[in-house]
Amino acid sequence: MIRNLKLEISNSLTFYVKVFGCQYNEWDATRLAFALKKLGLIEADAEDAEIVFILNCSVRKSGVDRALGFVKNLTSPSLSLKRRGTIVVTGCVLVADRPRFEKKGVILWDGEDFSKLSEILQIEIPLELTAYNLPLTTSFVPIMKGCDNFCSYCAVPYVRGREISRPFADVISDVKNLVSAGHREITLLGQNVNSYHAPAVIHAKAGIQNNVLDPRVNLPAGQAGPEDDNKSGFATLLKAINDIEGNFVIKFTSNHPKDMSDEIIEAIATLPKIAKEVHLPLQSGSNKVLKSMNRPYTKEQYLELVEKIKTKIPDVKITTDVIVGYPNETEEDFEQTVEIFNKVKYFQAYINKYSPREGTVAFKLGDPVPWPEKDRRWRILNEIANKK
């Protein structure tokens, strides 16, 4: 949870943090910079920093290429740096991508291995900096990390691990502190926030006690929060946050259609502090493609869910993610996605052109859809959803 740290550590090292990818990486970067400053390091420009941290994103190959390009620029012989700095890559790094970074002479660091960070910096890191300490300048509150869904195109479970929810009391404490600091819009983060559990439930199911799944948290039994099941845990959390005093709005990302329960929809509809927005990734409008993606719902089930949401929340803004050019997506499959876009009338859509990621199941399918065709499909969907 957020704590008021008063560390008296002095260090002359300069650092820079570069972020690629999602909001979770942005939060990790903010948390890292906060910890480094508490250790006495001084923030500097990338070219002048003695140590540069890069938060990598492995969702698409293009993201990894950008990170490698950034490393190349930092190590270019044409740069007349005062001091050649150390480069540390963290965030999401697939095993298959590690050699590409290692060839550049960078250090790879698991963002939760603070003993390794201590070794890199040659500074002893106090225990209080290894927890979820946040500066009050961020409006993000992580409620969980990892993912259990294993979509065939996605690298997240392999780089972020399996789902682990944060203790209920810690999330509530973080939100209270941010509200007290004057934040009026707070975003809850998780790869699939709908499957949030109070950790006591996860541990009960796994036969594990005292939060040992997450070494940064070791609360006595019974203090983790309400024991909610998978269908109501997130809804219960939303209700508790809504009851916090103050003038603020809560948003959250991301949702999974298979876990968007009636309780969650009811919470969004009835709780005044919850934004009337739902980010509901579709990924494809074809049942054949959805099955190949390991997305456990059909287009019919998705549309029924959208109708339920719109009925309960008439003024809702629905946004989505979709992938065009998935290896087995035919023109007929794509037209089914177009049909759903026309039916749902999304407020906004994040449209991604399929990019093979070595180490994922879909990588074995190849990449048969030509890039110009992916671009054509992207433009059609973008015109429907984002022309405003």
C-alpha cells in the first residue's frame, strides 16, 4: 500500500526510466522512479544517465524492436557521452527475446527481484521500498498482476506470471490516500480485473496460508479482506471503493467477457463513483477465430453481454480491442467482425494488426495474412469505430 517513506539515503548516481507498452508498465515505471529517488539517485536525461531502465513490452514484436532501437541509440559510437551508462531492461521480456537484448550488453532484471536490483545499484535497498509503494503523483492502483487466460496470441502469462490479487485492505488504503492527495480520477489496473479475488480465497483454494504467493505481502490470516468468489470479488471491491468519502471517479481496465458478471454490471450501473465506461475486448467477431485465439466465448454470447450492459447502463461508453489479420482469419471471418462493430457502435476501438510472438501458441500458425491486407482491414474498422 502507499506509505509515507522518510528515508535518508544519499547517492550521486543518475538514472532515466523509459516506458514502452501498457498502463501497467507505466505504473511499474513510476513506482521504480519513486524508489530510485528515495534511494538518493538523481533523475537525468537518457544520454546523461549513468543507469537507464527500459520497461519493455512483449505484446507485439514491433514493441520489442522499438526497445532494441532505443538501446541501439544509447550505445551508438557516434554519441559522445560523458560516461557510458549501464542499461537495464525489465517489464515484459519473453524468453525468446532475451538473447536479442543480451547481445546488446544490457542487464535483464525481473522487476520484483529487489536483491538483483540491489546488486545492480550496489546499494542496500530497505524492505519498505520492496512493497507496493506509490508516489501520490500517479492515479493508477494495481489490484492484481498476471493472467490465467493464456490467449493463444498473448505473451502476458509467460512474462507476468499467473494471476495474483492484491490484498483487499491494501487496495482500499491506496485509493483513500490518492483521494486525500486530491486525485479525482483513479484507474484500477489488472490484466483481467473481473477475476479479482481477495487473496484469502486464492490461498484457501491452493491450500496456501498467509499470502506466501506474494512475498511482498504477509498479513495475518483474516486481514486480507472479504472472502469473495470469482463472480463477486471485483463487484465487492467496487462497492467498498464507492463508499470511500470524497469527490472522485473510479475507472478500471481491463475486463474479460467471460468474467463480466451480473454483479459487476450492477455495480457499474448503480454506484455513482464508478465511471459508466466498459472496456470489453472482442478480439474477433468470428467464432472460428475466437476458438483459435482461446477466447472462451462466442460472438453470440458477446453480443448478449453487450445488450445486457446497455440495458442496465443506457449511457454506457463501450470500448474494445480487436486483432485483424490473425493467421486463420479469412475475409468472411473479418466481415463478421465488421458486422459486430456496426451493431455495437463502440465509443472507441483499439485495433491491432496481428504480430507473431515467438513463444505463444499462435506463433506456430505462421503469419499468412499479408501486411497490406491487415492494413486494409484496420482502416475499415477504424473508419467505423473511430471516425469521430
